[in-house]
Amino acid sequence: MSAALPPHLQVRVPGSTSNLGPGFDCLGLALSIYLTVECFPGEDEGIELGPCTGTAKSWPKGADNLLLQALRRGLQGMGASLPGLELRAHSEIPVARGLGSSGAAIAAGLCLARVLAGEDPEQAPGQDVLQWALEMEGHPDNSTASLLGGCTLGVPLATGLRVIQHELHPSIGIALAWPSTCLTTAASRSALPDALPHADASENPRRLALLLEGLREGDAQLLREGLLDRLHVPYRLPLIPGGEAALEAAREAGAYGATISGSGSALVSLGPKDRMEAVAEAMVAALDPGGAPAEGKVVEIVRGFPRVTVL
């Protein structure tokens, strides 16, 4: 089957935070920091990556580019031949900060592949698309949240990826902060111990239960207690200069709780919406700049899956 080639496609995919403390490698939350990709007919066969702006300027241009890989994977998986295409990207998602830049690139490529292969853009991505994203990213939290929106719990099973979309209370506000220094997933994972005390391992599922109920109810105490983690945060936090002080500053500024976003170096806070500007400012002020100043942003939860539009 030959892929269809509309004159000009665009998709806007949200970034994400993941883990949220005890939800290690399974819990994701789509956030209003976006990757926008435009797709044009190309002059030659194959896919060409055109101008990239924002944080996408730092992307690799060749075979290592996840957007191109995902588009090819999706077209191949849906049995569509590859037309000549040019892609252009603009991203506001910080790279290597634990805010889902890789997951968003994968999601964008797969979303475009679906439409080029003739699937209905008004239908949510199917199980096959979610599975391909998992295979590319290696964990189902960021890419799944970017593909479906909202709060997602992804669990790989022998029968395939199982995703549960979790309810979120509309009162919850979110603030982010990140230093100028990157923290790659590989470096962050290398800080994790090979074994944990039984007490720490058994505590995390309890905290996750509190967190999920807190997200559903918007309950301050449940969120405060539910964001606590013993599996990865204590080992990664020392890799973020000023990280511990920034988490404490967030709570003092009115957040219910705060933790590392994904593998870092960004931090994420949950709390009442009217306190989130102050929380973001407090985290930025506490983070060690390490060169350029730290940055902060108040974001919204993005609900619903990305739509590919014809321009």
C-alpha cells in the first residue's frame, strides 16, 4: 500500500512528566509543553529533516533521529510504502531534562505515519501504535502519555502493553523547573542501585496507591505523601545541583509536594493552581544554575490524543 500524501500536515504533541515519585517506568502525565512537526511533500524519495527550531535544533539529523525512526517504523508496521517527505520541527520541550522530549518525538512520528497510511485521525492511536512506541523508547510512560494525553499507567505484559488512563482532578496545578545542565537517562539510570532493602521496595506500591487516589480526588495530603519515593529519587537527586533545596522551596511556596520529573534534571511540583507561579519561581531560585540560569514554567495537563491536521 502506498502512503497518502496530503500537501501539508501538522501535528502538535505534548511533552510529559513521568514517574511522579513512586510510579517508576509506568506513570506518565501529558503536559502543555509542545513539539510541533510539519510534514511536506519531498522532492526526492525518502524522508528529509528540514529546518528545526527551538530545542529541536539540538536533535541529530541522521539515522539516530527518533522522529524519523518513528515515522518509518509506523509506515512499515502499517504496510505503507514510504513517499518522499520533508519534516520540519519546532520544540519547546527541554532536551535531556526528564520532560519527555524523546517520547514526544516518537509519538509525533507515529501520529504522522497513521495519517499517511490512511488511518482516521479522529480515532485514538491503537494498541499497535502504543506497542511500537514502547519498543522504541524502552519504557511506556512518556510516549504513552504523549500519544493518549492525560494520566496514563502503562504495564508491559506477556500479551502486550496494557494501558490504563487514570482520572485527574481539575484543581491540580503543575509547576516545572530545570537547570541549564542536562541529565541523560543513561547517566540517571546508572545511579540506581542493583538491590534495595525490602522495606524500601515494599513502601513504593503503598505510596503509588496514595498518589493515584490523590490525583483523582485532588487531595493535598494524599498527594504530599504519595509523591514520596524510595526507589530512584534518593539516588538521582544528588545529581541535580540544588535539587533538594528546590524541592523544599516548592513545598514552602505552597506546593502539595514536589519530585524529580522523569530521570531529571527537571523537577515537577503539584499543588493549587493559584500557587504555581510562586512555586515555579521558588524552584528556579533554589536550583544551582551551573552556568546559564535555571528556568521554570507553569503548565497544564493536556487531555486527549494529538490530532494531525491538514493545512
